[in-house]
Amino acid sequence: MGELSGITIGVTAERRADDFIAALERYGASVRHAPTITIVPLDTDPELRSGTLDILAAPVDFTVVTTGAGFRGWLDAADGWGLRDRLLSALGASRIFARGPKAVGAVRGFGLRETFSAPSETNAELFGGLLSAGVAGSRIAVQLHGTPLPEHTSGLVEAGASLVEVQPYRWLSPPDVSPVRSLVGAAVAGELSALAFTSAPAAANLLALARSFGRYDELVAAMRSDALVCACVGPVTAAPLEAVGVATVQPERQRLGALVKLLVSALGSGPRK
């Protein structure tokens, strides 16, 4: 019997979902999988290619790297378009600001070097550090991940910077929303002990889809109750839920393995009543 035997957990992730689900099942959990977003393939994304060409059109003063996976995916896509070397040269000539160790690892993996890394791995610290560097009159390449960040990027524009944003892992609603409808129903019916989230877009779109089903109020009420644990990999992921009054639990380290261990710790005593 695993530590999560008798526990049912809803998983909303698309990316790395198999790894996440397998880890939970090794502890004995039953998993209800309903991806709430689908990722646009990078190498066929015309918006990403267009943004890359915009960056190459003029020198870049600063580069913002928000995620390691997004940065690697962007460079891999650029390689397929024959633009990788030009892009590396352009970004390497800029001052690179990275959000935490994973972003730094991706930057260094391509032979580049960061000027600044946000120790707490938050966007607020990342963009705050960039503003403190002085950006008036500068041209900034911003690598986003999954969703725009106007609450952070608008401050750069107000300070006099010109931004070129690229968005690897642009997402859409899944083509088949019936698994999400079923997951929402299970949460409302009290059939889940936890909902797990690994990205902010997945959390936000669960709420949006629930609204389209006419079950938004019921879902939010269930998520606010003590009977359902809402576990997020980190504060960025948790933000859409906490904005509507849903309390979340988060691991100290923003890693998938740490999220699994957190769920085991929070739920391992048996089914929640």
C-alpha cells in the first residue's frame, strides 16, 4: 500500500504530465488527468518566428529569460529556421537577466552568461532587478512562457524601454474539453483530494473553462474548502488561484519532484473527509 493509497488527485498539466502522473502513482494515488491547455508546437509557431526576426532586426541591450525550458525551446526552434547562430550572437551581446537557476542553466548551456539572476525565482524580482539597472532608451528582448506579463513589462515601457516579446510554449484551450468538464464535476462532487498545477496558464484556464461550463462558482467554492488541496509548483503558478481567494500549498523548491513530495506530505495520512 502506498502512502497515497485511496487518494485521488486531479492533474491539469500537459507538459511532463506522464512523469508527474507516474510519480504520484508510485505512491499509490489514483490520478484524474485533464490537461486544461495545449501547447502550440514551437517550430510551427509563426508568431514565435516573427518575434525572433524582430529581435534580429536591431541590436538588443537586455535579454530577459523567464524559464529554462522556454529558452531552450526557443533556441531549438531557431535552429530549425536557420537562425540559431544569429540569435545567440544577438543575445550574447546583450545583458542577460534570468529568473532563477533553471533559466541560468539554460543560458549557460548555450555558452552565454547572465548578468543577473533572481534568487527567489520570481518575476517581480527579475523585472525589478532589470528596472534597477536602468532601461531608458534600451531595446529589450523578453522571453515569456505561456502568457504575457503586463504587470511586469509595462513598467519597462514606462521607464522608456522598447520591448520585443517572444512567447515559446504559447497555449490554447485543448481541442477536447470533455476531460476538463469531467474533472470540474469530480472536484465539485468531492471526489478529489487534491488538484495539482504546474503552470499559471493551466490554473487560469481551468477557471475559464469552468465558467464556460456554467460551473465556475461551484468549482471555486470547492477549491476554497478544506476538503480539496490545491497544490502549485510555485507562486507564479498559484497566482491565478489566489487572485480568486483559493488558498494554495507550494513546495519550497519550484520543482516537479518537490511538488510530488508535498502532496505525499499533505495527503499521505489517507483519504480526506
